[in-house]
Amino acid sequence: MDRIVLVENLNYSYPPLVPGDPVVDALQGISLTVRRGETLAVMGPSGAGKSTLCLALCAVVPHSTGGVFGGRVTICGQDTRTTTPAHLSACVGVVFQDPESQLFSATVEDEVAFGLESQGMLRDDMRQRVDWALGLVGMSDHRLRSPVVLSGGQKQRIAIAAAIATRPDLLILDEPTASLDPAGALEVVQALEGLRHETDCAQVVVTQDAELAAALADRVLLLDGGRVTHDLPAHEALRSPGLLTEHALFPPPLAVLNAYLQARSLPVDWRTVDEAVAGVRRLLGAEGTCRRS
Amino acid sequence: MNGVDLFVPGDSWLHRADPRLKLGLALLGTVLLFAYSNVWVQAALLALLVGSLAGCGIPRSRLLEIARLMLPIATMIPLLWPVFYQAGPHWFTVVGIRVTGWAVAQGFATAFRIVGLAYLSAAVLLTTDMRALLRALVRLGVPFEAALAVTIGLSYVPRIRRTYEQVTEAQMARGFDLGAGGFLSRARARVPILVASLVSTFRGADILARTLECRGFGLTDQPRSALYDIQWRRADTVLATVALLLVTAALLGRLVLGFGVHPLHLL
Amino acid sequence: MPPLIAIENLHHSFADGWDALNGVTLRIDAGEYTALIGPNGSGKTTLAKHLNGLLKPTSGQVLVNGTDTREASVSALARLVGYCFQNPDHQIFCASVREELAFGPTALDLSPGEVTERVEAELAAFGLAGLRERPPAVLPPGLRRRVALASVLTTRPRLLILDEPGVGLDAREQADVFARIAAYNEAGNAVLLISHDMGAVSRYSRRCLLMAAGQLVADGPPNRILCDAGALADAGMQPPTMSRLSLATSDLGLPPLMLSPEEYGRALLRLREERS
């Protein structure tokens, strides 16, 4: 099956928190497709519905949240209105934002094996799978440690290993680096890049970090006010500082530099620091005197 | 603060014993503690219990922590007992209350018993990690969902304590004076901290619930497997037999001979 | 003029033996906007907690407005130093936004009239007036953070400490929060910003302190510190993208400072013109 995620005209509103509050539409008329092997970055301002969309893709919406659900979401060929999150867990893995709250087992290997135990996998097969998942995220040396003593970046990597252990067709990550320091965020990005090479699962990553999206995404979905405003190839979206700023996102610094110079008749399109350095040297007629950044 | 939960890693006979055996021993220990009313027997049982734990590598600081927790109640009971029980040979009188040797003995016996019960419950958690406890509960027939709830709940205790400490700091930084005023105003001062701690904990619990669901918690299509399992060994059978024999002997002594019934005299 | 904060050879060791601070000497004057950066475990939060007395020195001295923190209670120091913690949910507990904002000044024994005045001022400054009767706990995360910050500002501290104020907020919300903080600073109050966000540090602060392994390893203008590859590397940190660009092209006449993309573009074009 190639089309892992099919969202057709999804509308959703949460039940009001305080009775008597007006009902707010979290998602309106969302339609999108994600294919096997594709990574989709979902970006937008706070309250745009990014997290709600993640929850809709793993059937937590509407099963655990109630509310009013319209339209259809088909994940791995299953309609989420009739499939519970637990039943969907064989083909969907989810990583949430807060590393502290999503780890609960006594040891790292128990944490990674939990989803496999739910599927009733045999012990030897589970051991192999746990090894594979831990190896993918670079945490093989921490099998018997308690997750509580790990750093933020390590915790998120364990959460990722736990989510991919069942070899899901879809991996959903809701702002995986938002609570992390730069070193931890880098660990997570490297783990996710490694994942892209080793598996062909579809990935949906919610993030506010344009540089993370640039490193991982094939496509970018921009949301605002519960609606899809743009569905673009990643390189197009991330090189438009105006578009990103409109959606309350910080554009990558090089994209801003490119836009500044392009507006002054210099058609540059530098994607990495090295490209920019070479380009600057060329502009100043200082080619040949190379200096590594 | 190093304790990630109550568990202290070690390699003693108690650590290696099957957790089901440990739960059984705790139950037998409880029976023993309630069987006797004699102050010397209770003191001996308590000393034996604490000594065994120390011998198993539980650090003194941990043992003292438990004692400190029980200290208020352990001092109140012997002090108040003579007020309510005045049988036996008169010792002395204080503030019009007739204090007898029997009353003091009973008071201390009860105090030792309560402290002993605290150490008994701690003993299981100090020497058993959560993954072993979880398997033990499941193998004993507890439904997985309930067993997981118990073990996650236990491991959340230090987390909740940490949240409470962080919230206390945050509130103190707002000018909150926790130490001022009488008991009532200080208790009332704790309310915002409790509220903020509870709300934080509930938010985390919500995310945990979703994570569990998304990892297949509650699936009944196939029986749940386990990566880690406990093994009942021959040593456990030996220990269980010895324990049962000892307890039977002790109970016979108490029921037939009346050993340890009287608060002060052994027979 | 005596400094607002004077720290002399501060050492702090925790009960489990961890030496979090190994000899920090620092002076912060009234009205400064200082950023405190460094990797996890470098002692940033530990240092900050000494400034309002939550932690007392193992050795060395911390003077806040001339008062030794060892001789003052946290609640007394809270009149001078406001601390906005990283997790706003650790501070929020009231039944309405208005009560939350009123909590601080009420605890400081201000008159009800003064309290109301300050609450209204912050409600207006943060755009929270329409939400005054809502329970803060049910608001979305961005608003909760604004409520937490507003509730610290109503105590009008002379030093405002912020621990990662931008986490969880989108670019627009961050801009609003930092604008409010800048306004507070312009009114003559000192700000200490603890942040991993190099962009925010370079955009808003005027002084940057780099910490590593419990010591202050650099102290200077943010754009210079954030471009000091050596010091950052020693601290185990990566220079931000624009710093890497400046460093690699500094031999061509571009300034070896962290510049915003616009500033860099301007400097580049100017150089290009000069050369042609």
C-alpha cells in the first residue's frame, strides 16, 4: 500500500472545556495525502490545529477526545472512526512533545518493547526488534538504564525507538525538539535522519523549527486557523521568508539573506553555510582563497 | 536526590528472591506482627526486620528516612496509651493520669508494630524493581491494566515529589512566605502549591494515557507477551517452606502456650 | 553607584556531591539586559536561583542590592527579584487571570488600590483584558506563559529573571513577550535572560554571559560572544548559522560578529561596492 495517510475534508471541534463556552473549530476542511517514504512537515502558528491533526492521524481524535468529527481519515487503509488508537498502533507510532511525560517503564528496553508486547510478539523476536530500534537511534548502550535518568535528547530518542519498534507504516512526531536544548535537538534530528535511510515509513512531523523541517521534510503543510493554507514541496516553502513569517514561523537565516540579496538584484540561493561562504567569496571576487567554515 | 524510586539495587538473598515470595513474606510478617502484643517480642521483630534489611545492603540513610517518617506517630502512641488503658500495677501518676507498666509496654508494643508494618511494606519496594513487581502481579492473576497502574503509580511518587518541590520554589519566588504564621495559615499556604502540582501532574497523566493507547494498551485481540519475566527458583521454595514453618511454630507458641500475649511478661 | 547584583567567588555544591558552581564572580548593574547562555548542566539555573535566595552559597557571597542573600529570606528578596520559571504551570494556581496577577502584589502587602492599578496595567500590556475572569489553567500554553510573566511583573521587580520564556510559543507570541520584556527593561529594570535561543539572545540582550562547567567563561556583547567559536566550542556549543558565516568570511573584511541576515547582507553589499 502506497497511500498511508488519506485525509478527506476533515472537520473537528473539541468539546468545550468550560460548559457554556462557544465551540471552537480546531480543524476545518483538511484534506491531505502522505505516501510511503514521504516526510511531511506540518507548520503554523500556535492554535492552528497542528497537534489536533496529529491526534486525528492516530485516532486519538475522536476516540479519546469526544467532540464533533466530520469527514474521513484513513490510515493504512483503516477508517479512524471505526478503529481505536490501540488497534491502529500496529501501523502507527507516535512521539509527543514532552519527553518527561511519555516514558513510564522501569528500563529502556521495557519502554521500547511495550508496543511489541501489546501485539503479543514472541520474546526472541522482541529482543531482536528492540536491538534494531535502539541501534537506529543510537541508544544501544542504555538498554537497562531507567529512562528517568536520561537527558532530554536521550529520552526523546527512546520515545522514537518505542514508536518505531512495531515497524509502523506511519510515524507521527508532535514537536519532538521543542522542549530540548540545541544539543538534544541535534541528537533527535540525527536519529530521524538515520530513520529515513533505514525505513520507508511515512513521517508526519509537526514543528516550528524551519531548520528541522529543511533537514527532514519532503513536503511542508502550512496550517492557520484550522485550515490548510499551503501544501508545498519543502524547498519551496522554506525559501520563502514572507510565507513563513505570515505563519508565525522563524525563517531560516540563510533564506532571509537570500531574499534580501534577491531583492537587490542578486539571484542567490544558498542552502547551506558552505554554499553561502563560496557564494560570498565569488561575489567579492575572492574565489580561490577558500576557508572552511 | 538520587532515588529514582524506592528501589535500591543489590544482590542480596532478598533482592534475588521471587517478588511473589516477597509479597508472601510481607503478608506472613504482617500476621506475625499482629499476633503478638508483647513489647519485647515486638522490639525483637522490629530489630530483626531492620537488621535483615541493613544486611541486604539497604543504606542506613534509607532506613533512617523511614524511621523519621514514622517518628511522630511512634512517639504519640506510647505517650497517649496510658490515658486510655490503666490496668495493671501502678507505676506513677502524672497530670492525674494513672500510668501503669502494662500501659507503657502496650503503648510501645503498638508503636513498634506500626513501625514494623512500615518497614515491611518498604521492604518489598526497596528490594524489588518495578518491572519485577509488574510481572509478579500479573503472574499472580492481577489484570495487566491494574498491575501497570500500580507500578506506574508507584514510580510516579518521586516524580510528583519533584514537581511539588519545583512548584514550591516557583511560588516562593513570588514572595510566598511558607513559614510564617500559625499552623492553619501555613497549611493554607500549601494550597496553591498543591493546586499547581496537581494540575501539572494531570497534564502529564493525560499525555501518558495517550502514549499508552498509541502503543496498544488495552488490546485484547491477542494475549500480551512479556520481554522480561520472573523465575521461581528452588531457593524460593526453600525460603517459602522455612518461612511457613517458622510462622506456624510462632503462631502455635502464641495460641497454645500464650507466648507473647501479655504486654510485659513473655509467658 | 553600587551594583544591583554583586557575586564574589561563588561556589555551590549540592547534597549529592555535584559541584554546580565553581567560582563565579559577577556584577550586574541596574537596568542591564543580560543573557545567560551555556549547555545543560553548566550551572545557569543554579546561578539564577542564588539571585533570589532559593539557593544559598556553599562558599562565596551574593549581594542583592547590598543585602547578603544568606541573611535574607526568599520572600524578602522576591520584592527585588522576580523569577519567571520555565514551566508556567508551576506558577499558575488561581481561579482567574485577574487573581493570578493580583497574587504577587497582594503578598507584598500593597494597598488594594495599588494592586488593582498594577493588575490593570499588566492586563492591558499583555492583551489579557478580555480574559481576566477565565481560569488560567484552561488557556492555551502561549497565553498561560503570558499570564505567568504578567503575574511576576505585577510585583515590579528591579531584576527580572526569565528562564526560557520563548519555549512553546510561535514567532508572533515570542515577539510580543520579548517586546513587553524590552519595555520593562527600558523603564529602568534589569533583565536576566536564560535561553538556548541564540537568535533571541542576539536580538534583545545587550550583554552575554557564557557558562560552562560551573564557571563564567565569557562576558561581553552578545554578537561577539555568539561568534567566539573557540569559547563556544569549549563550552560544547555550536555557533549559530550566521556566526558560522561571519567567521568563515571575516578574512574578506566582513565583521567577525553574529549579524542578522539583513545586517550581513548590507555589509556584504557595501563591501562589494567598495571593491568594484
